[in-house]
Amino acid sequence: MEHNLGQESGPGADKSRVLNVKPLRTLVPVFPSPSNPSSSSTPQGGAPFVCVSPAGPFPSGVAPFYPFFVSPESQRLSEQHAPNATPQRATPISTAVPINSFKTPIAATNGDVGSSRKNKGSRGGQLTGEDGYDNEVIDLEDGTGDGSSKQRKKRGRAKRASGAGTAGSGASAVTIEVDLDAVANDILQTINPMVFDVINHPDGSRDSVSFTLMIYEVLRRKLGQIEESTKDANSGAKRPDLKAGTVMMTKGVRSNSKKRIGIVPGVDVGDIFYFRFEMCLVGLHSPSMAGIDYLGSKASQEEEPLAVSIVSSGGYEDNTDDGDVLIYSGQGGVNRDKGASDQKLERGNLALEKSMHRGNDVRVIRGLKDVMHPTGKVYVYDGMYRIQDSWVEKAKSGFNVFKYKLVRVQGQPAAYTIWKSVQQWTDKSVPRTGVILPDLTSGGEKVPVCLVNDVDNEKGPAYFTYIPTLKNPRPVAPLESSAGCSCIGGCQPGNFNCPCIQKNGGYLPYSAAGLVADLKSVIHECGPSCQCPPTCRSRVSQGGLKFRLEVFRTNNKGWGLRSWDAIRAGTFICEYAGEVIDNARAEMLFAENDDEYIFDSTRIYQQLEVFPADIEAPKIPSPLYITAKNEGNVARFMNHSCSPNVLWRPIVRDNKNESDLHIAFFAIRHIPPMMELTYDYGTNLPLKAGQRKKKCLCGSVRCRGYFC
DNA sequence: CTATATCAGAGGTAT
DNA sequence: ACCTCTGATATAGGT
């Protein structure tokens, strides 16, 4: 909540006390106090914020865009305290449904469940009917326009699973059939139809790309969650990434489906991806595996193939020493059965050759190892490169390999070089410049959080004490039984006897990679009463910081928060630490208008309405107010944005006969390193006594103009 | 923890 | 039909 220039130094804040010395876990100064008061923040005297007229909440020229955002009226959080109110939604599929809800209807056991291909003649890519569910029709264009080219084998997708049902369905083993296509269809049915209009626009947009990726993530995680909880012992490798991707392709839920040379609308240089399919779905790079994407001789008006994009991710002996130059290896020369051979000037190799001669630049994606997830990769879109040279050389194998020298086009935003810089800071070969404090947590977290200013002369935020966790977790009446679980080795997917899994609708709340499976209104974690170890997958938010964050000086928003490490969508980042206060104290602080660090769970916030069911989220058991003015963690530095990349969710943890309530922040999109972390502060209308609207400086095209 | 093995895959191009 | 700088899991090796 450092959004306002110098606002962190309130009226009572003595400038000389900025960064006072305090014991462990307290902000410690490493420099003398500024002697020149002019470098200090603006004093509190005048109105620090531009107040927006109540008549015009949106800046002129920017119309409210309700199809994708929930209108403030419809999103107002209920402030009634209904402790046990977690009504089942009437939507076709709620965010969490016990698996037996997905039992394939008898009508759908025709061996082609969920596939729209065979039904193309009558229904094309419509999202309904095939699964036997009688859902409202959402008419989707089938982006392929060709339903018969692929006749895939349809194996019965039914899975067997043994184990007790969810609470109330008894403990007898049941055979559960799960049709993932039907599940996927149900999820797609819950999407706001207007979202598809944006996605299907022939020219992509940031929204189109963003929505596509959000839907893909929801599908992928949900399918993975279901699959892991229903798989039997000897089931083979599962690929929810492919399954979700196929569904999206089949239904035409993709952006920029027309392949093109040059930039891709809606995809920014520096954007990151965690699956090849993501790049495929947004039109950045089509092949699901191959490294070179090109227009065939038919597709390009010319008689020759032309390259459009390449992925360099370690499969060949590429050279990436220079951040702006890439020596890329051609494709081919390796065959599982026949062994190594010379590469030929065909396919992608030929296309790159032709593109070089015609001077057509190509998109470059660099695949890197994901340090947070060593088994996985992260793909960085590094923008346009010019093919400057090509030659043939002998690889280590002794066979000929094509090589292409690509040079990055000037004038593009930094992307891969940011990753290189972070790497250099990490291995200490180059120092991070502008560091004021190497670790403002003073060891309070497992990873240091540095304080950086390479913008102006501000020496640091106002004094506060760093605490890593919420001080007085607010006990709430347990929604159900508060008895913890007895999963000695940690809660396991598919164990429907685990009470914690039952509370999450039959699933673990987090994937094996630690991502939230879905952003349901309340996430139930294991708590002190549970017997599972701290490594339990249901304790993700209790592990402290994982990312190397830094508090940095923004250009115009005071201090902000960002990460050296890339953050994958769905990842827990931190909780909101501070001091829990009651309603009366919160009202008082609001009235004094002197606390910029109040977390207020009752604020209305604007949220992407991709899944309208999210309108009601988050349902918090009771209002929660936290002040982080005097004590807090990194969350207090997160600024507001009307197009945020972070979202909060309430976490409930069992603790004897009560439950502890925490606020956890999750990434809602992939966040490249060094990009500011922001969430939607929301609005509090009508304003509480003494409260003022604050001018929003997020710069988003959707900026509401204010927050409060 | 890092490296290697295994293998079922997907869309796209070419045949 | 053929190709391919995947990705999850398993196993072996190293520190």
C-alpha cells in the first residue's frame, strides 16, 4: 500500500527516524539520515491525492468495460455475516465439485464423448450436446474450419477410481467414471460468452491473449487435479497440458489463429510461458514440439516457405552467450530409430534460409530452465530477430548441422537480458545497483528482500517492523468439522477420507507444483490441528517467501514490490502480514486517514469476469481488517492496479475448534522477473468517514481512475 | 540434487 | 504418414 508519493511518511513520521535501528526483523539503516529535508516526502498538509468527482468514476474517454469486469454494483461483497453460508452454486460446474458429479451420463457412452469432430456436420464447434449435458448453448466458431482432417483414435476416457466418496456418500468403494472432455465442456460453459467474442476477434488483443491463457490455465489445472485424484496405480504419464490444449484447439478457443510473420497482436516482448501449448494458443508459435514454425510454400503467397518463429531451449547446440545474438541450430539430423544423420535443407531449415534472403525477421522464444521448478521450463518471448547469416558445420556428432546467426532487432523492450541480469546478480558477477538494504526483513524470511532505489534520492520507506506472518490470526467459526486430518505423510490426492480434502470439494487445493487448482472463494488449508507435516501440499501458504522479492522505488507510485524470479500464474506469493484489528479500530483509522496500510476484506474489487461464478468470490467468513503500518511484511508494499497481476484469497486453517483466517496473494498471470506486482485494492463505497478517493496511477487502459 | 532414459503425444506440413 | 528444441515420471548417479 505504498501507492502514494511519500505517503508512507505520515504526519507523525519524523524524517530523521526513517529507517531507525531496531533489533532483528526490523528495518535497519545502512546510511545516515538525510540532512536535506527537501529530499523528503511531501508533507501531509495539502491534499496528496486528486479526488475524482463522484459523478465521473471513470476518466473521460475510457468507458467502463463491464462485459469483462464485474460492475461494482454486482460485485459488492456481502457484508452480512453468515458463518455457515457457503451455498452451492447453481452453475453447471462449481469451482469444486466432487468427482462423482462428473459421472458420465449414460447417453454419452458412445465412444466419442466430448469430441465435436464427429458431430461437425450438425453442430460444428458448439460446446454442447456431445457430453450429454443439457447445457445452454454457447456458439463457438470452430477455429479450424475443418472438422474432418483429423480422425483421432478415441480411447474411452473413462477412468476408474476406488475410494470413498466425499462426505456423506459413505465409505464403500465405488467405481467412478470421469470424462475429462465433459469436464472441460462444463468448465467452458461457465465462461462469460462475451469473452469468446474478444478471443475470436481475428486480430488478437491483450485481452484476447490474456483470456485465452487464463482459460487454458483453469482447464489444465482442473483436468490435472481430477486426473491425479482418480488415477489408478499403473496409469501412464498424464499430460493435462496437452489435454487442455486439444480441447481449446478443438473448440477454437485461441487467439491469432492465423499464422503471421512479425509481431503478434496482444503478445508483448517479455511475455513468458510455461507450456509450448500456451504459445500455440496465442499464435506465437504453432508447433507443439518443433522448434521452427514456418508458413509452408502454399500458405505464403510466394512459392517458398518462410519462417515465422523459433524456440531455442537447449535441444540442440545453440549459442546464447550474447543476449542480443543467437546462433541457432537447424532441425533434423536426429531420429529415434535411425540415429544421427546430416541435416537437410528442407522444412524449417529451408524456411529460415528463405527468410534470411528476403530479410524477413523472425520471432525468437528462448526456453530456459525454471529455477523454481527444475523439472520444467519457462519460455521467454524475446521479440523480433534478423537472420544475419547461415552456414553448415559439423556438430559434435560428426554430422552436418545448419547454423543461423540471429541478431535482435533494436528498439524493443528488454526481455531475455533481464533474465541474464538477474542471473548475474545471483552469481554475484555483477552487483545489483541502487541497493539501499540487502535484506529489509533482517533474516525474517528464508530469502532476502532487498530495498532498491535507482530512481531518485529517497532513502527508504518509513519505519516499520518486519514480521513474516499475520500477528493475530482471526479465529472464525469453523464452516464444518474443525477436526484436523490425520494424514501422517501429508494429504494425498484421491483420499476422500481426508477431512481437509473434503472441505475443498474433494480435491487438494494445490497442484503438485504448488499452484492453486482454482481460485475458489475460500481455500482450506491444513492447520495446527492437522497431523500432516509442514511439507503437506495443503500448507502452501505457510512456507513463507519463496521468491527473491525486492522493494523498489517506482517512478511515480512511491515504493513497490517486484520479483527477481519469474512467477507462474497460480503461485502463492505471500500473505498479508500485520496486525488484525476489529471493525471499530478500522473505522477509527479510516477516519483519521492516517493509515495507508489497512487491508480491508470488505472492499469491492474489480475482477476479471472470465468465469462469472467468481463474482461471488471471495466469500470471507467474516470481515477482516489488518493494519501493516507498524508491523508487516512485503505485502504492504504492493501497489494497486486496475489491471493487476496478483489476487488475494482468504485462507482458512483448522485450529482446534476454531479456524484461523489469513489473506494470501496469488499470481493470476505469469509474471516475468522485475515486473511490478500489483493487486486491486478495490473500492469502499460509500466511503467510510474520513476516507478519500485516491487517484490511481496504474496506467492501465482499464484504469478506473481512483481507488480507495 | 542433476543427469539420463523412457514414452506417449500434439499440430502442422507434406505425401 | 511423418516430423519434432515436450513434459512427467522413473531410475541411476553424484554430493
